[in-house]
Amino acid sequence: MKDRGEGMKTIDLRSDTVTHPTQAMRDAMARAEVGDDVYGEDPTVIRLEEMAADRLGKEAGLFIPSGTMGNLIAVLAHCGRGDEAILGHLAHTFLYEGGGIAALGGVHPHTIPNQPDGTLLLEDILGAIRPDNPHQPVTRLVCLENTHNRCGGEAISAAYTAAVGALCDERSLALHLDGARIFDAEVALGVPAKELAAPVDSVTFCLSKGLCAPVGSVLCGSAAFVEKALRLRKMVGGGMRQAGIIAAAGIVAMTTMIDRLAEDHARARQLAKALGALPGITLEKDPPPTSMIYLRFEEDAPLDAVTFMGAMREEGITLSTLSQHRMRMVVHYWIDDDALDRVIRAAEKVAARAEGSS
């Protein structure tokens, strides 16, 4: 089992957001060369932004505190007040970002159904584009998500994104990609992130999830887009000063943590197989496409998700539920083979105890 002295002190499968920085990140943070980033003078931030832009195939990058802020800034850069953005009904930006695009930007969200694989049907996108009518908002933007969180961590193909990009070009719309976990998609599909993001006008990705950095995301796009985004970052309070200290961890994340995401995916499949064999538990994605496992507990099962979570807590394993009968687990760097074995043994123990008392 990994040394949890400076890492995870418990087995926590609630999300990959719970990851702690590695020792290499802590060392890099301690040594980081810094300057005032609001003045554009932090050399470590500049290096991270250049690395990110190159990896995503864009002209420029902007270091920001969070993915939520990155998505907000991107929407504000593409849309004016009263404009409309098309996005999936299960999009993170729609469900989990505080309604920021509406509250802070006055941008109207137009939701259409996400398909089980996280995509939006092209005909649904076309149907959502407003006609030139003074009674209706102006459609400016389409938003995609890769990997797609609420659709089971699905990796979205480059071909699909290219098709949406072509549609947006035809209709003079901007295309933004919430790529919080785009490197999981890169690893799962065997396709470089820059190819997955090639058709989009802007893309944001997180350093602080499966890549283990303590904080931060990067928003990438054209030089002109990033110049506009820089002003918006200041407006929403995202300008940081000696940010090289945290950017240093992001550089380590980008250079050491991407390829190893394949280990998380493999362990997720192993854990899912064991959990799916327990009575009354069904896998929503079998096998899970990346690091996320979505479980459904049958109505007449001896356990429901809430009871299972509580019983696993007694075994030293932290979980969370989506509803009484639904749960998500996320495998990450701090879940090694020993931790995985412990989770499986605990789940089998809890299930056997529940079945025996039913």
C-alpha cells in the first residue's frame, strides 16, 4: 500500500478530487521560482501555461483556480448577456457549477438530452439553435464534456467532437469543451488530447483530480481568446499572485501523472467486476470506461446505497451516494492494489452480513 503519511490517510473513493499531492509535487512547490502572476511575471505559471497549450494543441493557456471558474470564464468569453448556450442536461456546467453562467453572465442555458455515452445528438443540437427572432435569445455556444462525469465517465471520440465542430462552423457557433478529465479520455481512447480538442474553440482541464495536483486548472484556446479570458479571470477574482508555488505541482502532474491513469482505469475495472458480482448490485457501465464506477442497488436487494455506505465507513472506507439506490466510486492514484483488495474484502463482508440478516 502507498505510504499514506503524506498522502491519503484513509481509503476514499468519493471522487478523484480527494487526491493529495505526491512527494515530487511537494518538493517542486518548495523549490518553485515565483513572481507576480497578475503582472504576468511568474515564470513557473508561464511554463505551465505553455506546456498546457502545447499538450492541447492551442495557441495559449491560462492558469485558473478551478475547472468551474474555467468553464464560467469560457462561457462569458463566448457569450454576452442574454445569449444562449446549448449543453447537455447532465453537463457538469449545468448541474454542479452554481448556475454561474446565468447568475454571473446572464447567459441562458438551453439543455438537450445527453445520450448514455455522454454525446448530444447532432439533430438535437440543430433543433436547439434559435432562429433570428427578436422574441428569443441568440444562440452563441455549444458545450461538450469529455470525459462525461454523469454518463459514467465515458470518453468522447475525436470523430464525434469533429462532427459537432463542423456543425458549429456551419452555424457560426463557438464550441467549448469541459475537459476536466480529458487526459482520462486520452488514455482510454489512445488518442492525444490535442486531437480530442482540435475542433473546439476553448477547452479547460483540471490538474487537481486524477493528476493529483492540490489545486488548479488550465483554460486553453487562441491567443485572442485567452487575452479576453485573462480580463474575465480578473473580473471574477481568479487573479493570483505568486501562483508558481501551485503551478509547480501542475507541471509535475502533467509530466508524471497522465500515462499512469491507465492504472486507475484497470483497477476500476477490477473493482467493478468484484462489486457487480455481489447480490443486488448492478453496474451501470460494464466494464467502466475510465476511472468511474456507477452502481445501482436493486429495490429488493438486502442493501441499498445509503446502508452500504454506512457499513463501509465502519470498515474504514469512505464512499458517497447519488441517491438511495445509486452510488459512484472513483479510483485514483492513492487507491493501489493493497487498498483495492481491502475495499473488495470489505464489500464482500458487508454484502454477506446483509444477506445473512435479510
